[in-house]
Amino acid sequence: QLQVAESGGGLVQAGGSLRLHCATSGIMFKINSMGWYRQAPGDQRELVAVDNSGLKQYGDSVKGRFTVSRDNAKATVSLQMNNLKPEDTAVYYCYAAGVTMSQRARDFWGQGTQVTVSS
């Protein structure tokens, strides 16, 4: 099983930058994907950025502004967010997906960290 914890959220002005960090603890047979989703009030959770075994995928609204970085040795993932916009305001969730020691495919989610961008 895996525990996932985010850090680094906060309040920033439009045009500013923030870096989110996600750490994991526990034992997995293999972690395939690590990344970030976000959810704004009244909206569905949406993909921000994911690293799937080295293949990176970004949501259309963040391409060119956000960068996901994964450290496989430490089982951590970070999200560098530049040129932030008010519409980036949301709770950002870290997630990890992989195979447990009992050979089951599982997803694990953090509690979320608030990012607020003021105009």
C-alpha cells in the first residue's frame, strides 16, 4: 500500500509561479504512473500532468506553463507551475498508480493542496 502527501500550495498573484511536491511512503511492487489532477468548485476533477513510465501528458490548459518531474528512486513527483492564471485556482491532488506487492492494480490519492491565483 501507498500513502501520498502533497505540499507547496498557496496563494499567488496571476503571472506568478508555484511548485508542488508529492511524497509517497509504503511499499509497492511497481509504480507505473505519478502525477497531478485538480478540481475547482463545481467542476469535475481534471488531468493536470502525469508521468506514465517516462511518458508525460499534460492537460490542454496547462501545456507550456506547467512541468511535471518525477524521481523514480524516491517515488516523488513535483509540479512546476509558471505563469499562473486565476482559472488555475483549484485543489490539486497527487496520485500514484501501480501494482501492489499482492499483484493488484491500485490507485492512491493524496488529500489535496489548495492553489489560489488572484487576479
